[in-house]
Amino acid sequence: MNIGTEQKLVNLVEKTRSGDSLAYRQLLEECLPMIRQSVRFHLSRFGQQAFAEDLVQESLLAIHQKLYTYDSQYAFLPWLRAVTRHKVIDFLRKNRMKTVSLDEENGIELEDVSSQQDTTAARDLDILLKRLKPPAGEIIYMLKVEGASVAELAKKFKLRENNIKVIVHRGLTKLSELVMEEGLRTP
Amino acid sequence: MKTEELINILVRSEPKKPIIALGTLATFLVALCGLLTKFWLGLRPELEAMTIPMSFCFKTVVLSSLVVLTLQALKSSSVPLGRFTLKHFAVFMALFLSAALVYEWVTTPVAQIGSLFLLPNFKSCLVYVTLFGSFVSIAIFLLIKNAAPFHYERTAGFIGFSSAAISALGYSIHCPIDSPTFIVVAYGLPQLILYVASRLVFPRFLRW
């Protein structure tokens, strides 16, 4: 990015701060392709390009709400990149917590599905987890869905780390069987 | 909603601005803590008699510097790519305080320094600085909540540090002990308490 663009953006920020709505529109429109490119680049590394436009909008909202935190003594583009990157990281963190992954240990693969199917899968998982002997369901949910560590779970349930691993292993095996049964029952 | 439509909506209103600057809020809070101390606990005897001892000036300089440094650290931590610009001043103050501590330990008997911690003033310092600081931390948190911190825990920790520093400065007009060791321990412990408490409580609410 050349110095002219940088200077132009800083000028637009200054005008925006003095209440020029046309400058503000121009600023957002100038930022839009850069945000889009940055978001797509980051998301493509995680196979989540489908959410790119949502994140672009989130980033624009963040600019609207946090523009006053930009110090005009410094360059604007690094600030813009930092805000966009923060929104992407935040999104990935949230998304990781919602992703149900049982594929590693028992060869069960959940397909990349739409949001409606995700909701159904989450509900089905909840039902299946409740069929496990307590506290296996809760432990598996916390470990695999919420992203808790084995050490944290051991502390919470007052068990040894090895016991947690055994419970998870047995629970996942049982889950696998339950999924197979459900699959056979479903026409 | 299309992104272009969002831009149309956003440009109808001006970008958000902070209600009050951090420095202004901090000045107001120092004054508030000072007034609360004066009317609730009373001024130290020398200040009641309208005299200002040099040792009190030393204490005020140390605590004011702490307020400035912690606020600068908080400000730089609460914005994207913020820079802490007072590194040299921080080093200078650390050296200044260390020199004062060494001078005190060389010139004053240890028992005399130790006896200061047996006085009721020590407990008062801990209790009131922590108490005032916890209210101050809520006010600062409400302001910083609208900022854009990247490191939530670090920022929350700085909220605790700066709150304790502000309340310590306000409370210092009541406490008659100006020993450097006493200042470090009696005003340092509430800093630590509020730092830990803030780090535990605030991070989850700082997300943006």
C-alpha cells in the first residue's frame, strides 16, 4: 500500500472526526476492499470463507464504534488490519467452541453442514450425550465442544487426568455405537 | 443485509466517541477520593495545621507518578496497537523510589521501620485504599468497556493497578506516615489485591 493511500485515509479519518459524513462514507468505502481481502485471506486458512461477508460487516461496525481509539499520529492501515484481525480471531475462537468434533478418536465424521443442520446436530448430540453414564456426557461436551483441557476437567471433577482420558475414550466409543444404532434406525 | 446497505446506515450517524477522556475521569476520581477521605476520615495533622512537610511532598510525587504511569499503561493497552510512551519516566521513578528505600534502610533502624506496620494506620491503608479502589475500578471499567483492548486480561489488570493508584493518592492526605518502605508495602498490597481481582472479574466483560 503506497504512502498516498495511507495519507488519504488519515485525512478522511480527520474529516470524519470533524463531522464530515461524506468523508466518512468515502473512508468506509475505501476500507471495504482492504477489509474484504484481509478477512478472506485469514478465513481461507481455516476453510471458513462462507462467513467472510459477515465478518466484513462486523469489522465495519467495529470501525464505527472504535474509530476514536485510532491515534492519528500513527499510520491508519496497521490499525485497520489490527481491528480486522481481531474480529477474525474472535470469530474463529467462537466458532471453535461451537464446532462439534468427534472424528479424531473414533472415525466419526460430521459433515460441514449449514447452520440449520448444525442446530439439529447439536440437539442430537445433546440427546446422545445424555444417554451416557454421568459424568461422561458432561466431560465429553466440555472437552470437545467447549474446549476445556484435561487438566481443568480433572480439577473440576476431582479425578485424575488419566481417569478423565479413560472416561472420554469409553464415552466416545459408546457414542460411536449409539450413532451407528441411530443411523441404522433412520430410514 | 448487504454490506453496502450497512455503510448507508453507518454514515447516517457519526462514529462513536468516548463520553469522557480517561485523564479527565481519573482527575475527577482522585478529587472524589480526596474529598471522601477529608470528610469521612479527616486530614493528617500537618495538613489540618496548613503546613506541608517535605516527606508528604515525596509521597505525593511517588503516588502521582504511579497514577500517571498506570493510566498510561491502561490507555496504551486499551486501544489497538497502543504504545506505552513513558518507559524512561517509569525507569526514573523506579530508581528514585529504590534510592529512597536504600537511604531509609541505611539511616533508620530496622525495628523503627518495622514498628510502622504495627500501627493501626497500616490496616487503615490496606482497607480504605482497597475499598475506594474497588469503586474507582468500576468507574474506570465502564469507560474502558467502550475501548478496544486486544489483551483482555492485561487491560483488566491495568484497571486494577490504576484504580488502586488513584485511591491511594486520594487517601494519602489522611495517612501521616511517609516512610518509603511503608508506602511501598501499604499502598503496594492494595495494588496487588485489585490487580488480581480485576484480572479475575473484568476480562469477560471487555470483549468487543
